[in-house]
Amino acid sequence: MKIIDLAPGDARLLFDLLPVLRELRPHLTEDLFREIYDEGHGLGLRFTAAYDDDGRCVGAAGWRIVVNTSTVRSLYVDDLVTASDARSTGVGHHLLTYLQDHARESGCHLFTLDSATHRTDAHRFYLRERMAIAAFHFQKELG
């Protein structure tokens, strides 16, 4: 497995990573993804892709380093998804390990992510990966 951080403008963002990311975020069009990354990159948003031995993108992660009063310095994962036909093959584990190593190297004290309440398979995976359920996430539509 090869894991690569993709910079803005890298064609692999649209052709490799986005199709996998759409499995988690089906509302993303190419234009919307470009808009989000154009603005988000300046705010710390980064994307990482996992490739199998055949060179096919099988995993995607969107993440950022966050500095705030609650976590001090943490790596927050916005998106983590394995291609449906590559699940249970270690892709998610490799991506988490890669991102956790990056977090440590970046001086982070915590590694965090949110997972929607209906994603029970993902919850089982995160618990197997020794992550703890540490908070509730609340939101309100602002219309």
C-alpha cells in the first residue's frame, strides 16, 4: 500500500481521490470539491489517498491540524473512507496509522474525528483501532 498526500492542483484529487470520497460524501460534485479545497486549503484542509499494489485509489482522508483551547493541538479527520470493494483489507488501518504518525510528528496531543450516529460499522472499526468515544457532537441547521 502506498499513501500519498495530494496537493492542490494535483489531478489525482479529482480522478483518484474524489470517486472514493463520494462513497462517503455523495453530494460532492467536481466543482463543489474544487471550491471546498480552494478555500479549505488556506484553513489547513489536506487530503491523503491510499493506493493498492495495482495503483488504484482505495482510500481517502480529509484532515487538518487544529489548534484550539479544548484540544490544544490535534489532527482532526474530516473524512475517512475506504472504497467499498476494498473494505476489511487494512486500508482504513493504514490510513489511520499514517495520519496518527503525521499528528505525532506535527506535535499534536490528540487525534480526533466525528462519525455519524448511523455509521455503526465505522464505530466498530474505530473502537477496534483503540479510539474512544469522548464527546457528543451537536449541530443546528442555520437555513
